[in-house]
Amino acid sequence: MHIARRFTTEGQDPYETVAFRSAVSEIRNPDGSVVFAAEGIEVPAEWSQVACDILAQKYLRKAGVPFDLHIYQKGRHGIGLNDKPPFANAHPWAVDCVFWLKEQGFVK
């Protein structure tokens, strides 16, 4: 059986063809306190900040820090925070945040 080479060149390190950049990731609690911060994360230059943060969260999971990641297509940063309980007009993000805080025992 022979598998044809398609994406690499024989004798060449595949990482030599990828441009990398140094990135910073900060993951914060709803109150703004920093849960995780890392500097100097080497990532492919074309990666978005969200991709860098997802990579960083992999290390949070290994450390046993509880977290949930939700990516919403629409809605500016902090949308729904000005709504008051019971969050009748809240963006789904606010409801998910309160649910997570309750699940972790941060609020009742």
C-alpha cells in the first residue's frame, strides 16, 4: 500500500511553511477578574484571538479549572448585562452565564 504525499514536501519540515506569531490570552470572570493569563503563546499567524483563547483554555481544562465556552454569532460584548433578573429580555449569553455561576456554586 502506498499513500501519496499531498500537503508536505519530502525532506522539508512542515512547520517551516507555517508563519507563527506570539499571542496573549486573558480569560476573565464576569466580574472582570483574570482567571487565566498567558503571554508568548506561539500560534499560526493567521489564527484569530478566539482560536488563541480556545488553545489556552485547553490548559485550563488540564489544570482542572471549570469553564464553559460559548461562541455567539451576534451580539456586542456585554450584551444583556443591563437587564435585571429574571432576565426577561436578556441575550442568551446572560442566561448561560447565570446558569454556569449557579452550577459552580458562585451564586444561589
